[in-house]
Amino acid sequence: MTTPHAFAQLPLSPALLQGVDALGYTAMTPVQAQALPAILAGRDLVAQAPTGSGKTAAFGLGLLQRLDASRPGTQALVLCPTRELADQVGKQLRRLAVGIPNLKISILCGGIPLGPQLASLVHPPQVVVGTPGRIQELARKRALHLGGVRTLVLDEADRMLDMGFEDAIRDIVARTPGDRQGLLFSATYPDAIRALGNAMLRDALELSIDGGAQPASIEQLFFEVDPARRAPLLAALLLRYRPESTVVFCNTRADTAEVAGSLDHYGFSALALHGDMEQRDRDEVLVRFANRSCSVLVASDVAARGLDVEDLAAVVNYELPTDADTYLHRIGRTGRAGRTGLALSLCTPRELPRAAAIEERQGQPLRWESQQPLSGKASRVPAAAMSTLRIDAGRSDKLRPGDIVGALTGAAGLHKDAIGRIDVFATRSYVAVAHARATEALAGLREGRIKGRRFRVARL
């Protein structure tokens, strides 16, 4: 018997249903149930949908359904605000397209050398996912041709405008055919997004998903604080609730580094993520947080886009954001997939009007709690469960996760249960190992071999 809102009820190709099954999807999320019939019918769409709502699968299935995998040339383009989000979207599209043979999906972003991307475009991909600046650059160099695009997607459109990409987006849109399908997804819907939608879309269907209160699975607590005591209060709250993984949101780049340094002083394993970092450093921070070798990530809103953490225990607003939609978007990163979540917000007297706006937006009173800031040194700070080892070899060396597991369980003598997440990049790889076994694992990899070869290995 077919369940309500089942993917099998949609006019999807058998190849795409194979991808849906491979990902374990059963019932559609609200954004998928409302958006997919219109997308598959060829309608343009504007959808206001929070993070974690399932929108990537919604536009992914739509653009893949319209593809002709036997025809060369770029037929679908997805624009994302950050490289991290583009990587995440690209990976999910590849999983959905597992049943489509000979399909090329390319991720084209700034922050990495242009040369390899130019070389890859000699054989054009059918699907391109990328950031506006790099896509515009490649189009201007006539390396990327957008005249055959049938589906154009703007993902996290509000953040792309916040980052100053509006002119680049409008230039890219102008390079695509007028009869292509346009899909715009945004967590918030300010006037600038409405104007962009009017410029790029035709007779667009407008959807708003989860526009009201957050699900009850997220416990939201507010704490009034003296501005000078924010850091000690944050440390006290982390000790009180002891979440396994936490994202602390700051409103400025400067604050992220300062807050991470303060938490490090208290003994927490904390790292900062902000827009001024080199791409390799950003990658390593995200890897360490996702593999549980860092328990607190301090980030700005833009930097945290594309953060790929399946089970985030808590979100902290070190400062309240300036609008209620951003607050809902932040806390929506915890309590996903039926799990419970925790959202803690620090609020100075000057921020009380922001709290009132959040209360009005959710239509229910906020829950205020009291907590004394930490005085002196922290005690019993929970240590990160894992440590990360970096191997100076990757896909270009034909290295696979199984090769790393084999070296660790072989010469290094680790049990497989002591090995966590493995991330393999083009020229380097990262493996999480149990914190208590990290020294042993490092020595084993340095003294032994991986695929019969020696590589440099370091502990981050």
C-alpha cells in the first residue's frame, strides 16, 4: 500500500526512484510534497523554506528529471552562497542520480585554483553546482556555456544577496535562456529577494514552509546577561547542559575568533569559522567539527552555510540576530529528523526588542531562565570524543577510505570501533580516531604504510 506523500506517487523516472530508495527516503517532507508536483510540471517557484526542510531533494529531483543524460552540455545550474553548501548539494545530487549512467556533475567554486576547473570544462558537465563569483568568471571566460540551461536554481538566495552577489547573479541569469525553469529557495523573504524573483521567474508559484513556530522538539531557553559577562555565561551554560556538539552563532567575524579563544581558555575544544579564513583552514575546521574531534564551533551565519552535521545537539545565540527569521534559521539546525534539540540564547538589555520580535514571530511567550556566569577556571570540561589525523595524500593518489581503515586496523593495531569519520579530498585525507588512541594511531601510520606507500601524517 502506498503511503501518503510517497515519492512513488510522483511522475519520477525509475532511475530517480532508485536514487530515492538508495537514500532511504520514504514519505516526503512538507516542502517536497508542496513543491515537487509544481517543479515536475515545469512551473517556476519561489519557496521560503528553513534549513533541514528537504529542499535540496526537491529541486534536485526536479532538475534531474528534466535532464537528457545522453546530450552533452550544461543543462542545470545550482547557485549556492558558499563552497561548503555547494559541496553538500553536489554530493546529494550525485546520490540522487546514482541510477543515471554517464551523468557528469561538477562543483565549481572560488577559493580553489581556476586551472583544474577550466580543464574539466573541456568536457562540459550536464549539472553544475557553484558559487556566483566563480560561475560568472567561468562564463565570462567562455569556458562555461549557459545557453543550454533548462533549470536554474538559487539556493539560500537571501545569503547570496547578503554576501554581495546580486550583480553576479543577475549577470548569470541573463546568460541563461528565457524559457528555462527558475527555482528560488530562501530561508527569509525580504524585499530584495522578491525583486530578484520578479526579475528571473515567470508566473512563479510562491510557497512558505514552516512559517510559524519552530517544532516542539527544540527546547528554546533565553538568558539575560550583562554585555561584559557574555563569555563566562556561555561557558557556564555549556557546562550546565553539556551538549555533545554545539554551534555558537555570532553576528560579526571578529567576535567568532574572540569567543572561540575565550572558550579555549576555559578548556573547551572550540574552533572559529569565519569568512576571512583560507579555504584549506575552513575545510579542516568543518571536518573536525563534523567528525566530533571538536565539540564547539563558533561561526557567523554566512560561514555556517553548508554545515553538514547530521545530529547537532545544541545551538547558542551568543548575540541575538537582528531579525526573527534568522533566529528561526539558526535554531533549525538542531532537532532535525525527529530528534530533540536545544537552543540557548544570550540577551543583553539592549537586545530585548529583538527578543520581543522573536516572541511575536513565534506567537508564544519566550522561556526565560537564570544562570550565573562562570567565575574562575572551568572544571570537568567534557573532552572531544575524537581526534583528527591528517594524511598528506588523497584522491589524486588513488587513496580510498578503505585503505585508511586497513592501515589503522592492521599495522596501527586499532579496532574498527575506534575509527570514526573519514574525509578524502584531492590531495589530503582526514580520519577521526578515538581520542584515547590518537597517539597510538599516529605512531602506527607514521611507521607503517598505506597501500604500500609512506605518507606524511600529522595530528591536528
